Amino acid sequence: MKIVIIGGHLSPALAVIEQLKGNELYYFGRKHTFEGDKAISLEYDEITKLGIPFYSINTARLQRKFTRYTLPSLIKFPLGFSQSLRILRQIKPDVVLGFGGYVSLPVVLAAFFLKIPIIIHEQTLEAGIANKIEAKFARKICISWQSSEKYFPKNKTVLTGNPLRRIVLDAKPFREEVGLPKLYITGGSSGSHAINFLVEKSLEKLLEKFTVIHQTGDAKAHADFEKLQTEVNKLDVMLAQIIIRKNSFLRRR
């Protein structure tokens, strides 16, 4: 079966990819993390390491703030649509699976034009702009939270939860305390500075009640990974860097 996966939220996409072994997979995403930034994206690194063909779509970014990149970005949408149309015609997939994000919009529209079945997944409590638009064209809409249901047609919406990778589900501290629940904290593949800051300030209290697995993300602007590593060392907690580029797990021992 040929399956096109459209990036956006990388972690759930990778979790689903793990379960799709034996199928012919293709990935549409962004090679660079931010508009005007030449840094290679984490999804490009991760997907190409898995040997999955990666198609970088040059399209409009759905920006919430007006910047000098806004107008040039919007002009790119027709290009993104034509790129998606051309590549989908070459691949001829059986289904397209989208995980939100601005890259998914032209791909979903092109898939709808070509009459390819579309499934989208919403990870957040509410709903992203792209998924709200794409819901009109999707055959099925998978949601992680019941609260997201109000944003989508009920007859197409399924509560599936948020897929997690085996690396998260199987993660075990070196000396996990019996009876303590496992708490997984993440702000996505790029991380969330606000979440990381709160964890840094409350880590000692959290460790009294939980075994903590914290994915900091690989953003370098605030050096969150380094700060949390320092905090962990102070508390004599074992840190194991499992996911590359500082998508790391802080573990209690």
C-alpha cells in the first residue's frame, strides 16, 4: 500500500510510521525549520535517516504575525499546490495522511483534486488552522482530545488519542521507584520554552510524585536543554539523551 504522510507535528507522525512497516511510505514536509532560515529541520533529518523519500514542499506558511516574509510566503501557495499535484500524480498513493501544519494544506487540496482518500490528525485541545480547512476535504478526522470534536463534522470524526513512539512508551529509568506514575512532558519536536521553564522550576517537586520523562526539544534560542541538564545534575538525576538533537528524556533514578 502506498501511503503519503504529510508532516507538521513530527512526533505522532513518527509513531504512526513505526506501525506502518511493510507499506510504501512517502513523506511531504519542510526541509528548513523556519521561513528564511537555512537550518535543516528535524523532520528532514529523522525521515531521511529512516530511508523514506522526503519531498520538501515550498508553500505559503500560515503566519499569525505579519513579518517581512508574510507576502512572499503567501505568493508561494500556488507553487506548493502545483508541486504537490505533480508529485502525487507520480506516486499515485492509496491514501494521504496529514498531521497538521502549513505544508499539509496544498498537499491535501491536490489529493482531493486527484480523488485520493485523505485522513487528517489533530493533536491539540482545539484545532489548527490548516486542519480546520482540510476537514472539509478529509474522509476521516482523527482527534487526540474530546474537546477537539466541536471543530469538525461529527460524522467524520474519530477519537483516537495522540500516537506515542515506542521509545517513549518503553523508556525506563535506571532505578524507577515502584508505584510512582510515569509523567511524559513534551512541547513537540521543537520543544516549548514555556513548558521547559515550568519544568525547570518545579522539577524537584515533580520528582516527589512522578517518574519524569521530559522531551525538551532541540530549539537553541533559550538553551533549555543545557539549563535542564544542569538542574538534573544538581538533583543527582540520571539524564539519558535518547532522541537526537536534544530531544532528550530526563529520567528519575
